Amino acid sequence: MHLLNLTLPTASENVALDEALLLDSEAGDPMSERLRLWEPMRPMAVLGRSSVAQREVDLEACRRDEVPVVRRVSGGCTILAATGCLMYAVVLSYARRPELRAIHSAHRHVLDALATVLGRCAPGLKRAGTSDLVLDDRKVSGNSLRCQRTHLLYHGTLLYDMPLEWVARYVRIPPREPDYRAKRGHQEFLTKIPATREEVTAAVVDAFDAREPLTQWPQELVRQLVEQRYGVEAWNLQGRL
């Protein structure tokens, strides 16, 4: 698998690059697979594809503190990312892994792989809900996916050092909660993987055996996606153009 360790300058570009890697794989080799790792240097709120911005984000607080609000192409509820939250995106091939066409199999495949390697740093880490990883029944990773014809994009968050109070500052309690959340607020529900960024990064690379550097990435496609979608307020706040 190819590896791309790249954080772009803006929230819009970073969210666009995840989708661009999926679309680029769709247009190319059906056997190709890619892992991207990145980490924003300042807070950003990322809505799910069908999220209602006003319901899931404190837009006034985000405007006041200049926290960008962007919408990803995959499902799920809003997440907050910032320094101390490693973001990963893996593009997997159906030609290599036809069993992943079943959504529950895709969740299990990716999250079990991550839990196994991250368990070296955090014994007891496991899957919970539809697409979470938890430690002592507290969430350390939220994930979502986007399926296309020949590939799927699976991406998510890995909390290791981000101030958890930032989540409550900008993100509301989600309208849909897994049972294990048990009505807890953000700071009671979330926790961190007890590891450094280097340890978390190495574990994710091991999980997907991503050893070959990706030397070319779809820069022009990222530019187009930002121009047409991720840099457009109508998409980010209303989910339509």
C-alpha cells in the first residue's frame, strides 16, 4: 500500500484531499490502495455528509474563534480535529478485498486492524457502536466511510493529545448517539490514546502495511473539489450547491 503523510494548508484542502484520493483511485488501477495521514495545526469542525450545521456545531463560537467548518463526503456526525488528533484516510480496493462491499465488514476490517496495533499502547482498546474505537468505554476514535464502484474510503480520528474541552466549545451533543455513550457529555465520553504522535503514526502504518511512499497526489483534483464544493459555504453549511 502507498503512504502519503501530508497536511495541506487549509481545512477545505485537507477534506478535499481525502475524496480526491478516492476518486483518483477510481479512475486508475482497480488494485491500488493508499493510506494518508495528516493533522491540522488549529481546530476545525468537520460535518458529516448529511449533518445539519446549526444542530451539530456552535456556529457563533466557530466564527468568533475563526474555526473553519467544512463538510466531508462521508456520513456520520460532526467531529472536531486539531493538533493532538491524528487523522487517517485509507482507500481500499474491492478487487483485493471483495468482502468489504458489506458495510459491517468494512467497519470490522479497518477498526479491528487499528485496535490490534494501537492496543500495544492502549491495552483493552476495542470497537464499540457502529464505527468507534474505545478505551475503558470512552471514545478515542470516530470513523466513517464512502463507497464507490471499485474502492471505498474509510477515514477517521485518533485522539492522543488534543484538549478535549475544545470539542465541547465548538461541537454540540450529536443528534444520534450510540447506546454506550449513555448520555455523557463530551469530556466524560472522550479520552485519549496514551501514546505519542510518533507511536500512533507507526501503529497506523503497521495496521495497513503502508510501506511505499506515494510520490504523486492529485493536486489538480483537490483544487477543483475546493473550488466546486469544499470551499463553498452552501456546501459546507447547507450540504447543497
